[in-house]
Amino acid sequence: MQGYTHNGPVNCIEPFDVDLLKGKTAIVTGGANGLGEAYVRALVTAGARVCIGDSDEEKGRKLEEELDGLFQRVKFISCDITNWDDQLQLFQEAILFSETQTISHVIANAGIHRPDDVFSYSGDHQEPKKPDLSVVDVNIRGTLYTAKLAAHYFIRQNGTQNSPEQKDTSLTLIGSGAAFLDCPRAPQYCASKWAMRGIMHSLRRTAFFYGSRVNVISPWYVKTNILSNDAFMHVSSVGVQFAQAEDAAQCLLRILSDRNINGHSFFVSGRKWASSGYMDLDLEDYPNNALLREIQEDQIKSAPVELGLFV
Ligand SMILES: NC(=O)c1ccc[n+]([C@@H]2O[C@H](COP(=O)([O-])OP(=O)(O)OC[C@H]3O[C@@H](n4cnc5c(N)ncnc54)[C@H](O)[C@@H]3O)[C@@H](O)[C@H]2O)c1
């Protein structure tokens, strides 16, 4: 395992082997529905043990019952990711659930989308109302708690002396098309999804000390409960091709199966753009921009990755 270097886009067409995932323990937040459920199904089918942390108790318990009946390797923990104690308990339970008392992979998937109060106009004859920032609260604060806990357990398991003996661990953050595209009327959701790339950019430089890595999966429109039926019908009516939850799940397995994948962003797209349903956008570096590369070098000099490590 090495420090971060830009090594070009990951080949998303070549076959990969999920054998490495057998017996590993993964945590999926927001795993009771939608894309999270697809990640859970793919991980457990690949041989992993999976802890689902979700605030939807009814759906979470139902999924646990179904999958645990088939594989005996799935556990649901009721968890609101904005609540630190809930998330701490999720990680503690995952350690107990693991055959090796270790957590290998964390998928910070839980997220919400709401009509955006930051954008909406309060009206000519009203004072502006304090905006509801619950999207920021769940998508950023909740995910930062997940990132903090993931790093804590990874460091406890692997130490911070980089060596080949360290066991692979990873954090996968969930962005969106809204993490790199212009999405009108949604400043809060866009901010929260760009933030996933910000977290990744910071952690990708230091994760190797504890044998870890961090990547982002950014799904395009996938039909789940995140938007209303009417909203998805509108998207469909203007000719937008949806992406598939199963392709997002394959993208996750691709990332987790290859220890060399660190600091990349993947777009889970309509098949018209990618034959496998996902691609490495190679968005996260500036290979053709000498000025930005130079500024980045100065930034690293001014905040060296080794200094004040983890204290
Ligand atoms: N579906 C899409 O089109 C799409 C596109 C881009 C990105 N995403 C992202 O994918 C992720 C999953 O979205 P989805 O489409 O599957 O949505 P979904 O609404 O179908 O599922 C989200 C899950 O997260 C859980 N959740 C929400 N708030 C929570 C909280 N505070 N604590 C714990 N669990 C919580 C919900 O109970 C649910 O099980 C989100 O981060 C979302 O932003 C989705």
C-alpha cells in the first residue's frame, strides 16, 4: 500500500474477483432500501458479513430476516446517522458480529434529498424563514460521523505503520451527479454531495498509513424512494436514461475487490454512457493542468501528510 498517486482511470470493463470479500465484515448505512439495499445484497452474495445501519426499522428488519435466512450473515441495527451514539453502537455491534472482530469495509450510503429551503423564495411580503438544513445534517454531518468511526476502527485494527501485513480496509462515500454537475434549485443537496468528494480528497492522502483507502460512487438517477414518483416520472418523460441499482452494486464490488483503488470517483450511469453501467470519471486530478498541479504540490508541502498524524 502506497501514498496517493494519480494513476489514471480504473478499467471498469475488465472482470474482477470478489473472493477477497469472503468472510470480511462490511457496514452499510442506509442499507434498508434503494441503493443501499443493492449494496447489501451484492456484498452478502459475494460472501461478506454485512451490518445494516438504518433508521427504517421495519424495512431493515425485513431485509435482515430475508437475507439472514438465506446466508446467516446479515444484521440490522437501528441507527440514525445524525446521532453519534447510534453510529457508535452500529460500529460496536459490527465488531461483535464479525468473525474476526474487525471491520473491513464501510459504505457511507445513507442520504436524503428534500425541496431546498436555501433556494426557495419566502415571498415579497414575508421575512425570510430560517432554512431547514436537514439535508446538510444527514448527508454531511452523518457521513462525517461515519468517516470518523471508520478511521478509528481501521487504525485500531491496523496501526499507523504502513506495511504489507496491514489488512485491506476501505471507506466508500456516496456522491451523485450532483457532486460534479450543475443541478439547479438544489444548493443544499449539491453542497452535500460535493462534500463527499472533499472528504475523499482529504483522506486519500493519509488512509494508506492505516492500510486503508477511500473512494466515491456517484450514481446518476436510480429509481428509489429518494425522490417522489412524480419527480422520477418527469425525469423519465424528458428522455433521461436511468442508471441501475445493480450496476452501482457491481461498482462497489469492483472497488472493494482491488486494493489499489484509492482516491477515485465512479459514475454509475445509464448504459448508453458505460457498457458496464459505471465508469471512472478520472475527475479528481489535473493531469493536463500544470498550474493546478504546482498549487497542489505547495498545498501538500504546507500541510504534510506525516505531520501531527492522527492526533
Ligand atoms: N437514487 C438516486 O437517483 C440517487 C442518485 C445519486 C445519489 N444517490 C444517493 O444514494 C444514497 C442512497 O439513496 P437512495 O436513492 O437509495 O435513497 P432511498 O431513500 O431509497 O434510501 C435511503 C436509505 O437511507 C436511510 N436513511 C435516511 N436518512 C437516514 C438517517 N438519518 N439515518 C439512517 N438511515 C437513514 C433511509 O431509511 C433509506 O433506507 C443517498 O446518499 C443518495 O443521495 C441516489
